[in-house]
Amino acid sequence: MFTDTSTPATLVGGIIFALIVAQLIWKSFKPCPLNAIPSVGIPQHPFGFYFGAWDFIKNGRAITEEGYLKYPGKAFKVALANRWLVVVNGRTLIEDLRNASDDYVSLAEATNSLLHLKHTIGQEQYRDPYQIAVIRTPMTRNIAGCFSDMRSEVVAAFEDLVPAKTDEWISLPAMQTVLPIVSRVSNRVFIGLQCRDPDYIQITTQFAVEVAQDAAWFHITPTVLRPIAALLFGHLETSTRRAMKVVGPMLQHRIEMDDKYGADWPNGDRPNDLISWLLDEARGYPARRSVRTMTRTLLNVNFGAIHTTTQGFLHALYHIAEHGEYVESLRAEIEGVVKTEGWTKIAMGKMVKLDSFLKESSRFAPGGSVSMLRQTLQPFTFSDGTTIPTGTLVGVPILAAHHDDANYADADTFDGGRFARMREEGKEEGMGMGIRHGMVTPSLEFLTFGLGRHACPGRFFGVNEQKLMMAHLLVTYDLQLRDGVRPPDEWIAHMGAANSTAEVMFRRRG
């Protein structure tokens, strides 16, 4: 005689497990609309997609490079955790993607499908990201006018966070040192001296981490349950409330002054900062001009600005510490330019060797193996006849392209003077190539900032910020890697990041 010891909980658990297995089997045998596009990294059996997706998480960089080499000039696909990613390979297909209408392929929807923007940065920011226009135009135009404040904050932030002396070396965690410096320098232009508030620094630097964490959970949460999950487990509301406590009173004052005086404050006292530019863009749109909405907007701008600049600067910091042979040449250029131009935006433009070094660092370590991610809103056909259906995620193989000898001589070798020489060669040939080889200029060979009308709108601000920080660092400190070798980058799937735990040693120059 057997006794049935099962409980309702185990029965429900068994049913759920059976449904999951059934779903996996159904997906494994369901015809794929992308079958005409070759797969890379997928084992040849019914559950190959899931094994391939797991392998891509661990070896995404190598799998993408394999596809790049195996299918030159063609499209291939790789498995993400819950969908295919089509990678378009070669200049012609990349041009097709760049020129595609937003009615067919969308940057916004690709970002939304990866980050679940409605729940991670807010409905208002998802529907009306009006700060993009502000970053593209007034912020870029005002870099020169704000440069003295940026310089002042760079000096103060390094004094606080890199307190090295001339007679001894100190070892500091690179990521934990650079991140708050970038937050302070960026937010000096965004909100003024309140950028130094420790709570605000913590909120802004942590927000991007929280967005990524929440997005990962939303990926495995059923669509209908995501709003509930966002309320119960998401960080957006908590971050918004915390940020409002810090900047809310200031934002309320700025809104009231703008309502009363517009852009013409008494005695010309209106700050020349991001808040003013946002208020100008929001004039006539009441929904944009609440303390809550502006707080969310500031969080989103920080999300887009701080971590990308931090990553770029960290890579460059590790590279300059590894390649000390460039230090004296860069210092000589920096000191010579500053002597004639001062610490100005004009001076940054004349630091050609520094620009070249930073661009080479970005070429060598662009922050991932796939970039320019888009999602199709309707079927899209490339010029070679390849068609991808609605809802397909598509991108370009940035790391492999940056390390292709067809694009750069000896592409796997770090050459900090590479782009400075290209500028000179272009000028000698009368081709006007100086600007083309500058870091802010995207090209089919240099894809760090994307291409075309969707190229990163904040790249002018970010590049000037990196130049200013690196120039100050080089003329103020000696530096070296604590362990003597450049720390390895950190990878997950197609996303790469500068090492987050390595330490760098500093000594103030005499």
C-alpha cells in the first residue's frame, strides 16, 4: 500500500516545470524566420540555440570574431539569452543599416528591448526623451563657455580622490576613483557645484548599475507582470525619490525663476548649465517642467554620460600606464599647448597627439564586440537581398572591424600615434583629413560612437572631458600599473568593460 504524499505546491511546481520544458521543446522545433542567415556558435541538435546562448554569454567576443572571419561581407546570427542577434558584416551592409529609415529600423526600440526603458528609466523618458536634442545642440555649443568650470572641477576632484604626494606612491582602485571624478566633472556642467554632494554622486554613479540589474530581471519576467515587478523590486522610484531630496529644492527654484523671467534673469544671473538648456527646450511643455520629470531627466542624462565616459577613460588610463613610452611626448604637447592657449576648449582641439592616443585606446577596446544595435519595426531587406523580419535585433561587429588589418595596419598592435600620423599624412596630401581622423568623427573604420544621424550626440562633450582629465593627470602625476601588466577586460556576451577591480599607482610630480 503506497501513500500519496504529494502536496498542492509540488503539483503546481511539477506543472510549471512541465510547461517550461514544453515551451523549450516547442521553441526548439519551431521554424525560425532567420533560417536563411547562417548561425555561429550553435551546436547541431534541437536544443542548440540554448547551448549556443549559454556559450555566447561566456565567449561572445570569440564567437562574434569567428562569424566576422567566416562570413566576410555577409550577415550571420548569434544566440542571445532569449532571441537571435543578427550581425551585419562588411562596409556595404553597415552602410545599409546606417542609411535605413527609422520607420524600418529603430535605435530606440533596440534600447528598449534590451533595457526595458518604461520600467528602468520611466515612462516619461521612454516616450519623450527630449534631452537628446539638448545634448546634441545647446550642450555641445556651450562646451567652450563651460570649460573653465569643467577645469576647476577636474582639479578639485583629483585633489580629493587622488591625494598623492611627491615622495611616495599610492595605490588606488581605478574604477572607484575614476567614476566619482567623472560624475563630478559632468554634473558641474549639468547642475553646478551641487555636483559635489556625496549623496548625489552615489545616486548618479549607482543608477546605471541599477538599470542594468533591473533590466536583467525584467528579461525573465512575463510581460504582464513587469509593471508589478517594477513596483516591488525595481530601483527607479527609489532612485527618483533619493535624487529629488538632493536636487528637488534647486529644481523647484529654477522652474519658478524660469516661469517668472524666462531666459532673462535679473543681472544676467541665470546659470549656463544643463538645467537651463532643459528648461529652454521644455518651454511650452508643462509635463516636462515638473521637479519629478526633470529629476528623472537628470538621472537619464547621467546614465548616458557617466559610465560611457568612465569606461573610455579607464581603458585609456590602463593603456597609458601600460605604454609609458608615450608619456613624455604627450606631456610636452599638453604643456606647450596650455602655455599658449591656457586650459580651454581651443587647447583641447590642438592636442593632436592626446586625441590620437585616446582614439587608439577606444579603437583597441571599444566596449563590446557588437555595436549600433537596432530593432526592425517592419521587414527590412539589405542590398545583398538578405531580409530580416519585424522584431529582429541587428548590429555590427565593432571589435573585429577595429582589429581588421584591412582597416588598420598591424591592427592588433596598440599604436598611440596612429591617428596623429593619419592627420599629418592627410594634410600633406591636401585631403583635409585632419578632422576626419579626430576622435569625435565616426567612420566605417571607427564605430565607437556609431554612424550617421544616430551617432552619439554627447561625444563632443565626452571626448573633451576625457582629454581634459587625461591632460591634467599627465601633467600632475606619474602613474604605473600596480601589477605591471594591463588588467584584462571583463566580458559578458557581446558586452565588454574595463577591469573593475584593478589598482593603479600614482605619485605627484615635483
